Amino acid sequence: MAQADARYFQKHFTPTEFARRRSCLMEKVGQEACVLLRGRLEPWGPRFLQSKTFFYFSGVEIAGAMLLIDARNRKTTLYIGHRDVNKHPEDVGLGVEDTDIILSNTGLDAVRELSELDSDLKSVTKLYLQDAEDELPCRTRFEAAHYASQRTAHPWDGRPSDAQQLASLVQLRFPKITIQPLTQIVAEMRRVKSAQEIEIMRRAGHLSALAVTEAMRMTKPGLIERQLSALASYIYLSHGSSGEGYPQIVATGKNMPVGHYHRNDAELVDGEIVLMDCAPDYNYYTSDIGRIWPVNGKYAPWQRELYGFITTYHKTLLNLLTPGKTKDDVQSQASEIMAEVWSKTNWSKDIYKQAAERVITKSNPLSHPVGLSVHDGSPYRHKPFEPGVVLSVDPMMSVPEEGLYIRSEDTVLITDEGCENFTGGAPLTPDEIEAVMKQPGVFPLYDTVPQWDPGRRQ
């Protein structure tokens, strides 16, 4: 009989960490309630990746699993199917036949057959379900909600969202159950990261910076945007990541102002600049970094003028981030400092001067939380910063008259003293970037590919 072993379980978080999260969740929903989570069914890429909320509370990577967190008896039960014991778990996944190894590696209280969930829900009167779409690999819950709404509205589709579909099933089978919304409770729990989460995110930030720095070294005219993204993917995978945390943005020339440009098929041209925004999925957590550099290795005066102003603003924000301040406090103080920099700058064009003024008076440089997703569903703007909050510092400048979009981005952790820059290993300023671009790269990039001739036999 084929046996499962500990290889089928993640090693970055301890069972105690997941138990702590479940205990906290039970306190928040109350002792008369239960929480039901549905895991991801279909695979993703070369390996199965679980939905983010399911992973957050269990660490379980079994397709089609269900999780019942019962605050009434403070027990958590995993519901999964059977597997053919004559087949290797690598082929068919784990099943109830693997209960002992599952319990010993997860710290869950029980494993039951999937069909038994119906009977176990009969005694439940209050059930918390996710009321928003869950994060998936390379997709935030906000993006998932957008695509779900498009699917529902499509005249030849019309399917409900995953969250709506599960709620409908519960109401149909158990009309006496009162359904309560779960999403915001979990979002608030995820706002402050634990020590184990911080260590994972520190690694994700390091790999983000490593990839961008190597891309700078390898950049030259004639390459295609996706060659830089391929380089980043190689670095992520070869250092233990499962892939990208979100679709990579490598944009040059007229592609740069496109918010989430993803084609990555344009040629890098001498005299232009290139934007790279990327991060890995490292044990379900990600990061966020953005840098702009010259294709030929040296910034033109106007490029240095604009990108230099943005990076000065960027460093000012980093220096002001401390616990106890609010987002508005930091941005207000940074605006005052940058107003003096702006007034002393000898702007080459009035439109550049006006664009820079908009940046320091109207933009949102402390952009979004980061965690299980790049645009994480963990709010931080409603209260002062606390140690453990992770967010993106991302000042942006738009010059629509010339189709220009300039930005720089890092992922930072609020600490007791200030902040730690998870992605600070990548050069930021024009001088730092130009110096790195003079260094030889480690990985070869092939910039010539034989044209495919459909009449030629391969």
C-alpha cells in the first residue's frame, strides 16, 4: 500500500501557528458559531496551490478539502475524500486513509470523510462563510471579485461567484442556519503579521530585490520585455518559490503608463526606460517592488530629473514611517519636506513641475497592504501604524502630455523603531542603479531567436 509522508506538508509554519489563528478566529465569531471554509479544487500550474484563507487557518494543501472550525467545542475538522491506497499519493493526493500523518503534521483535531460534513452541519445554527472572493495564486480577492462579476453578468455564462455559490448550497441544504460574513474578520486578523509570517515575507522581499537587480545587470537594447520577467521567474523558482506572486509587469516606452500591463512582448529600445514590478509567491506570501532604469545603462537628463524626484520622495517616506503615526500623518509630513525640494528643483519643463506638484499634494504613496496577496485584504489606514503591519511605499508620477509614468516601490514592515525595507536590497536611486548596470550579469539571456518558418520541417 502506498504511504504518505511528511513531504506532503508545508514546513514554514508550525502547527501551533495555525492553532493560534484558529483560536483567535473562534474568539471573534463567538462560542455559539462555526466557520466553514472550502479549499481549492483544481490544480494551478506545476503544483497544487491552496486558496489563501484555507491555507491561513490550516496549512493544508489537499485539493477539494473542507474545513469546519467549531467554536462551540473549539475543535477543527478537515473533510476530505478517499484515495486508492494502491496508488501513490503523488498521483491522487491525500485522503482519509492518511489521517494519522495529516493530524501529526497539521495539529488539526480530526479528519473525516467529505460526505460526513452534511451530518455534522445539522447541529449548527450560526455559520460564518466568506462573503468575498478568496485570494488565489496570482490573483487578489479584489481581482477575483471583478472576474466573478464579469462571469455573472456575461449573457452566455451567468454563474454566481464562488462565495455566493457556497452560501446558496448551505441555505438550500440547511435553511435553519444563519449565515454570517467572515471576510472582514479575517482581514483584520491578517493586518498585523506574526514572527513566522514576517520571516517568510522577508525572504519574499529578498528574492524580489535579487530578481530586479539581476534584471538591471542584464538589460540592453534589443531584448524583449518578457526576457527580464523570465529571468525573475528563474530566480524565484530556483530559490524555493512556487512561481510569481502576481503577473509580472515589465513595461518600456509607451507601455509604462498601462496600470497592470502584462503582454511583456515589446523590444527594449536604446534611450528609453523600463519599469519592472514583480515578486514571488513564497510559501503563499508575496512582496512588491518597482524600479525604473535606462535601457542603455545611463539616465538621460529628463529621466534622472523625474525618477530622481520620485526616489527622493520615496526615501523621505521611508524615513518617516514609525509606529503610532497614521498614513495621513506620514504623507502630510512628507509633502511638507518635498514641497521644499520641489521649489528648489530647476525643472526642465513646466509639465514636469506640475506633475511633481500633483505627486506631493494629491497622490497616495502609501499604497496598499501586502501579505498573502500583493494587494492584501488586510486594512491599515483606519488606525495608527503598529509593529507587524506590512505595506507598499509606492510614489507615482504621471505626465500625460508625454505619456510618461514614473514610480518606485518597496515593501516595508513597521517595526518598534521605524520600518524595515523588505525589498531594500535592490538599488533605488539613479546613481545606485547606473552603478549596478555596469556590473556583469550572472545569467545569459539570448536576444536572438531564429524566425519560425511554417514551411520548414523541424
